Amino acid sequence: MKQFLSVHDAPDLPALVAEGLVCKKNPFARKQLGIDKTLGLLFFNASLRTRLSTQRAAQNLGMDVIVMNVSQDSWGLEMLDGAVMDGDKAEHVKEAAAVVGQYCDIIGVRSFPGLADRDLDYRDEVIGQFVRYAGVPVISLESAIRHPLQSLTDLITIEEYKKTARPKVVLTWAPHVKALPQAVPNSFAEWMNRADVDFVITHPGGYELDKQFAGDARVTHNQREAFEGADFIYAKNWSSFTQYGQILSRDRNWTVNAEKMKLTNGAKFMHCLPVRRNVVVMDEVLDSPDSIVIQEAGNRVWAAQVVLKRMLEAL
Ligand code: AN0
Ligand code: CP
């Protein structure tokens, strides 16, 4: 594997998921693979799970890890090629990415969208510029429009917990107080559309995802209908794609609660975290045995480890 930016870098999904579960069974089996190799993790935005699970995965493979909070601790980076740099940005990504590539064998980058300019965000240029200029393999730690390590984790988790060969998986929009990216639902849809699952998306009108991610997935504005017979409920808030970056609804009728979970086929509740309790989902669901959010977050290690393993094997 030369890069991990989207599902397109993972053509053999069932094999990748199975290999992730092998890592989980025997985390230290390939402890020699990463000896004398260094992973660099660059964060333009906050993180708990991605930051720690990816470090843990690298350690399991014997790698060294260096981490930087780019926005706080480094120079302001200009992303635009050809820019006249007479503003507040001290360094161009062309040098910065290439320099980090001198120190690291693999680089991970997290960078959220601005949610102001859709065309700009959907060019996904921060991660793109690192891929262009780093000279080493790049892993997306969540870009402006995708979160592939989360989606691989989610697929591993569904594989672990499914009770039928082809489970019904429902992505439901849920309310939130802040405008959030579409990266997690975009990626989740992109991965579920390629997995062997019965995939349904439910959201209020105006929250349609970009067609390149939603594909031909069934979409309904009726959340209760979507929940009927579901094996997995995957909740997430996102801001509007069509009215870009806007909050169109704060309707708490979309909050996931125990009464709605009763409509399902004993579904497991999933969320990528961080989650706002009693806004996105009620305590009664999150604290019930049906919630697998902690196990899901735990699986972030195995998604990162299988990706790092494949990259190390290809160095
Ligand atoms: C981020 C998002 O929605 O993309 C990160 C999720 C992994 N969430 C928040 O900012 C709350
Ligand atoms: N799910 C996830 O990516 O969490 P963090 O933002 O804490 O890394």
C-alpha cells in the first residue's frame, strides 16, 4: 500500500478487514517489521482516538513515532501553489511536507475543512499537497472530506458483531450544536457501498451527501422506517452539503433514543466519537449493552495497524 486516503486504496476489503482482525488476535506478531522506521503524525486539528490509536498501532509494529500539532507548534503553512507569500503564512507546504518526508518513512495528516467554500474543501488540498510533496507514503487521519481509518474500523467492527451474513446498516443523521464536516458520513457511505451490507441512509431534507459518496445507497427522510429491522445504527451529525456548511436543523426528534432502538432487529449502536450525550444520542442508549462505541474506538488500533503493516511491507 502506497497511500491510504480513501476506500480506493483498499481494493480487497474483506481481506483487509480479516487482516485487521488477525492483528487484533496477535498484536505483536510483526514487532520486527517497523524497527528503524519512523511514523510522523501531523495534526492541524484536535484528536483523541486517531492520535493515540495510530501511535499504539505503530508501537505494536516496532516503529518510532513523532507527533506534531501543526497549527499550534509549527509555522503557518501556505497550501496554494504559486502564492505570493506576503501574508501571515511563513512556510509553503511544498517545503514543509518535503522536510517532514526527510525525517519520516510514513506520514499521517489530519486536517478539517473550513466549511465556508465547498469547492475549496472538496478539492481536499491539504492532504493532496502532502501526497504531492512529502515523497513518502501518506495516511489520511481525517481530511476535509474523508475519514478512511474510521470507516475501516467501522467495517472491522461490523464484521465482528454481525449476526447475519448481510446485515442492515443504517447511517442516521442526528442533531448537534456545531456545524460539523461531512467527512465521517462521506467515508462511511463510500465504504458501506462497497461492503457486503444492506446500507440505508436517513437524514432530514437538505442533508443529502455528495453523490460521489452516497452513490446508489437507499436514502429516506423517515428515520423510523430506516430503523426497522436494522442490525447496526450508525449515528453522526453533519452540516449540509447542498447549503454548504449550514446547520439546517437542530430537531431533537432525530436524537437516537431507546424507543427508536426498539424498532430495530436488536441493533448495535455505533458512533465514531466524540459524541454529545443527550443531543446526538440519549444516555439510555449509550449506556446500554447495545452500544459498542468503546469497542469500536478500540478497533481504531487494528485499522491503523493493518494499514501501517501493508505500507511497511511495501516500503
Ligand atoms: C469531527 C467530525 O465530525 O468530523 C471529528 C470526528 C471524528 N467531530 C467533531 O468535531 C465533534
Ligand atoms: N473518531 C475520531 O477520529 O476521533 P478523534 O477525533 O478523537 O481522533
